[in-house]
Amino acid sequence: MTTHERELTEPVDLCSPDGLLLNPAARGWSRRPLHRANLQGRFGFNKRWDYWAILAGDLIVSTTYADVDHLGLADVYWADLATSETGGQSIVVGAGEGIALPEEPGTTPLEIDRDSLNLRISDGVEGTHLLASWVELDGNPGRLDVVVAMPDRYESLNVVIPWSDELFNFTSKHQARPAAGELIVGDRRWHIGGPGASESWGVLDVGRGRWPAQINWNWGGGAGRCDGHVIGLQIGAKWTEGTGFTENGLIVDGRLSKLGSELDWNYDWESPMGPWRVTDPNGQLDATLTPRFDKHSRMDVSTELGSETHQVFGTWAGHLVSDEGLALEFSGLQGFAEEARQRW
């Protein structure tokens, strides 16, 4: 294992008993979610979200359910990579107006029914059920019904990134969870996973913490099969630098290999459709994403608040080495990479 980071094996509170400071015992990473995000006070710094993405061949779908203190956000987004068609619906609500997330992810359904968007994310024995209906800008109805399975003994990447005792974030990242269902928009229907459809994978990004007012990050992931093995890539950069922890890991057949080093990212912000190469200085990962589609979003609320993101989707190729010494050369892994620049 190429990490110096402390591995946690028992449940732990993220914060001190008053909810204001980082609990020293919470510093570390785990193979399943163990942190209870008992955040209290410090209004304006707290960020809570669950983000799901479905990688389904020529189709990508995502849902967001977020509370960033000043406002709540919920959306469904889809893109057909073959045609560059996109759609979905998003809503923004005021603080305390119906969007809230539990201290322990997956323990309470996330629901909103407002302004023609009905979204419900719920966890059960079969996995996570994403169910949504909405109205497209052209008036067509949309419907998403997908179950993201939770394989037996599946390991995710869970870690606390500590900028200070006052500012910190717990993230739970899941890659390469099988997904099946359908997306319907108007008279069009996309099958997600299942017989006759491209193999499809679910991606989860959980965030619970207190963030600096301005920060940039990289995040990427991928999933697919290689030589009879299921591969999941979980990679990040920028926001973790200098903290002593990373969100980097490889998931092979459900087993996590934690990477403790900061990865080297090479790409061009001004030309995001060029290659994105990510390498591990210890030699456990060298992967290049060839983009097919750029989801570029920009929002300028004020001089103090705003964001811009290039999130590109395509396929990964490269090689990896697991902690068990399994070396794999892979290509055609469905995936994504992004840089986000946040002022919040």
C-alpha cells in the first residue's frame, strides 16, 4: 500500500461535540462511510451534497441534491454524447426551503417536488434508487428511473480533507457500481444497462464539510472491465494539496487500493477537449482521458460568489497496479475529468 494516511475502521463523529471544530479522531480514510457529519453553526461555510452520475455508453445522466447554507440546489441533467443533445431541469431554493441532507449519507431519502421537478434518491437493500420526473425547456416530459447496485463487499473511498480545525470536508466517492434503468424524454427512450444496452456504471460524490470561500479542484473517475476484472478509477487534485490526505484510489473487483500521493494532472483549461493525463509518482496509475463532450458551466452571482467548471466525458486508457500487485493495461473505460473554480 502506497499511503502514509491513517485508516479508520470504526464509526466516528466528524466534528467536536459542539459541532464547530474538526474532531481529531476523524482525520483519516476508510473503505466504507464511517463519518457522522455533525456540523453545527458557522452558517455560510457549510456545504452538504450528494451528486450522482450515470455513465451509460453514449449517454450520461446526473443528479445533484445540495445545501450550501445560503441556498439549496437540485437538478437532473442528461447528455447524449453521440449527438451533443442535452436536457434536464434545475431548481434553486432559499435556505431552509425544503432541501436538507442527513448527517450519515444514505440514511434518509433525499426528496424535492417543486417547480415541475420531482426528484427522489433513496437507499435500500438493492442499492440506490434514482427516480425523477421533470419538464424540459421545450415542454417535453422527462423521466429517470435507475437503480445503482451495491455489490457485496464493495469498498468506496472515504476521507476527511483537513485544511484546518475550522475548515474541513468529508467526502465519500463511489466508482464502478453497476447501474440499470432508463431515461425517457418526450418520445425518446434510452436503456441504461441491462440486456441489449451498454454496460452502465454509477458514480457517487458525497460532500459534508466547511469550505474556504475560494477554492479550485480536480476530480475524475472511470469504470469498465479489463481482462475479466472490474476497474474503478477515483482521482482528484488541487483541493487536497498540503493537507496530508488525498482522495485518490483504485477499485479493482470492489477492493480499494488507496493512493497517498498527490497525482500529476496534465491538461489545458483553455482547450478542455484535448487529452487529460493523470499519473501517480509511485507508478500505480498512468491514465489518459480522451474527451468526447465538455459540460461547461459558469455562474457569476456577484464579485464574491460564482463558479466555473469544465467537466469532460470520454474514455480512459492506461495502466494501473493494485496494492496486491495486479497489473492491468486498460482502454475504453467510461469516465470523466473536471476542473472546478469556486467562489462560495
